[in-house]
Amino acid sequence: MEDAARERRARLAALRQGNVIETGPLDPTVAVASPGLEPTRREEFAGLEPVTVSLEEKAKETLQTLVVESGPVGLTELAPRKANWDLKRDLEPKLEKLEEVTQTRIRQIIRDRMAQSSV
């Protein structure tokens, strides 16, 4: 077990340094397994054709179909629905402070009037 650990450390050190390690030819009958998945054999995939469509070509095709289906996009669809949303966001904290001061002043005026009427 220690030998396997030493070999693994050596492989990892070589990979960190950028050295490529020869592991030998791959055996097509060896089962490749992932945790939680059934093992599959490389032979099952031997007859399949490699994927030749690049990701860019697939994205272009998808984009073209979306553009054809949705039609041209107008300027009104790109603009935000409410033009002043950012102003509301920026002014909200200031308005909260102002509301507190206003309520305090209103209470003070009511107290003064009540004190004046009772005298």
C-alpha cells in the first residue's frame, strides 16, 4: 500500500511540474466506472462517430432559429419598463430620513398647539 502511495505522489509531483507520464496503452475491455453509475465498456462506444459539430456552429444555429421564431426586437422591448427605477432606488434612503424628520416635526407642532390651547 505504501508503494502505491509513493507512486501516486510521484505522479502528482510530475504533473505539478508539467511532465507527462506514460501509463501504457488503454485496454478497451477495461470497465470505466464512476461513483454511483454503472460501469460501461469502451467497446460500447467504439462504433459511434465522433462529434464533428463545434460548439460555435451549434450556438449559431440555435441563435438563428430563435431570431426567426421571435422576430426582430424593437427598441421599446429593450428599454426598461419604468425609466425612473434607478432614481427611486437612489432616493429611497434619503426619503426615509426625511419622513422621520417630518413625522417628528408634525408631532412637535401638535404638542405645541395642544399646550397653547390648554393654557
